[in-house]
Amino acid sequence: MDPEFVERMYDVLDLYEEPYEPKRPVIGMDEKPKQLLEDSRASIPMKPGTPEKYDYEYKRNGKANIFLAVEPKVGKRVVKVTERRTKEDFAHYIRDLVDLEYCDAEMLRIVLDNLNTHSKKSLFETFDEKEAERVLQKIEFHYTPKHGSWLNIAEIEINVMDTECTGRRMKNMEFLTKELAAWEKERNRRKSDFEEMRMPLVCCHSDKFQDVWSPTSITTKEITNQSPLSGIKDILVIQRECFGHSVSLAEESLIAYRESLTISPFLALLDGKPVAVVFLGLLQDGNSEVIGLATMPLFRRQGIATSLLTAVFQRAFDNGVDLLFASAGSDYSFRALTKIGSFPCATLVGYGWRFSGEESQFHNSVGGGIHIT
């Protein structure tokens, strides 16, 4: 963490903590590519007690880009679908924010990452000098630190977007645009903001860890980039059942997923059947994290999550971790984490941290993600 990282981090955090100013809104802006995939065969709709079923084969229809801006203090987001991600696309999106979405604002303070298109230069290369200066006089860019894009509040909103809307197959640009428009309208209607994104952050010291007894019917297996593809498929199937993600189970997709692994997935098997997964993060200065706990709905409340977490925590502490963090996204995962010695150390509120506890030095600080890095 160098001086530039610290300076940019505090610039963004201080911006988040400022009182709300309607004429000077704080906006997080980001973008995400989306592969356009069409089902090769018609899916079987879900019915009571049975999830939607669809074939793993699909047809590729190109790619699209999704721009997203979010103003968390009023629960507003602005989404736009484009065919590409170019300087010109970025410039037009910024101008739309100024002229259409925030025409009454005096200054838009926009938090964004260091992507090569995210610059004033993009506007000067797209518009004439007079037009570019007109737009930019109402824009103030605040860049996240390099390798610190998790400070951008828009990243959390994109995660919500994937969970609620785009984490499934979108067959073409028109369908994607239609679905996103409906999602955006509903999110803005509810003014989804800080209050609906609240979860405890827990941590566990190695000397507080409690090894919980596990039934012999439950075993765990670590998946690596050398593991058979069957293990990768098990991970994706569990995530699909738990989160509704539309994922390809084709061999080439499984190979790409396996090669991209930078953190360690662990599977829980009940009588040999994979039923839960969790990921162990990298070791950094004696700290690490567990993320992505997912248990198949039909196998919850059977001690599976607790058994899996016990094994993963033990592995982490054996490998030199002193302090392990986890965000408890549900009462179910919170109970499992506390059973093995974890305790609440912070509350994640919407797009920020609200640390609790007498030993913390970071009361009321705000961050842009749910991971400590």
C-alpha cells in the first residue's frame, strides 16, 4: 500500500461520508461486459418444489457492454447497454448523465476505476472542444486506487444486478436491454439503498477456533487447477442451484474456470454427493477470508455448512493464517460461523463499513466492497 493508494482511498472514503447534497451528488460508475447466449433448446419452467431446468448447450450471439451508475444516498441507478466498450461509448454515457439524468445538478462527483477509457481525454476525442468542456465543467472524477476498485460503490450494485437480473442467459441486445430496463425501474421504485444491504462481518482468531464434530457421512474436498473437471462442474451446479446463476457446463467453460482459479474452492460431500461449497482466499499478512458459502437448498440445516467451515478454517490455520474473516450473508451462515468460534467485528451497511467494538479505530468509515484486502 503506497502513498498514492492511501491518498486515493481516503479521497473516496471522505467523499462517501460527506452529507448528501442534491446539487452535488456522489455517484459510483462502472461497466461490465455481458456475453449474449441463447438456449439451444427451450427451458422447462420452474414449478413449486422444482427449479427451472435448461440444457447446458447454448448459441453464442456476441457480446454487449453494460454501463451502470449508482447514487446510493437516494437509491438511484442509471443503466445503459452498448455494443462495445470504447472511449466514445464512455463519453456519450457521461454526457447522458449530465444532460438527461442530472440536468439540475451543479456538479457530478463520479467515483470510477482506472480503466483506460475512463478519462477526460475520451470526451475530447469524441466531441469538439467546446462540447467536451461544457460537459466536463459539471464533472469531477474521483479515481479509486490501482488494485483498489472494490472501493467503488458501483461494484456492489453490479453484483446485485447479476444476482437479480443478468446472471442468466441473455439471447440478444434487445432482450438484455428490456430486462435491464425492468430491473432498473424496480430498483429505483424501491429506492434500494444502504438499509437493504446490511450484514455482519465476523472474524476468527486461530486460538479461538473450535473444532466442531462432524458426522462421518460428511467429507470435504479441495478443488485446485489440477483437479478433474467433475469437481469444477460440481461447484458451478451448486452455485446455480443456490444463486440462480446461468452458467455453461460445457467442457471448454469448465477448463477456463479451472485455469482461472486464484482462490481455493472446497466442496462438502454428503455420502459422496457434493452439496455445499466455500472459497478460501489468499494469505496476506497473516489474514485471509472465506467467501461464497453456498449449500444446496434441500440439504440445509443438517450441519453441512458447519462441517465444511470447520475443515476449511482448520486448513487455513494449519497453513499459517492467524485471523480469518467472513461476511455472513444470512442467519444460516452466521450461526454456522459462530459455532466454530467466529465473532462479529463489524457491520456492513449498504455500500460501506460501520465498524463496531471498542478496539476498532475505524468507526463510521465507508468502503466499497465486502472484502478486506
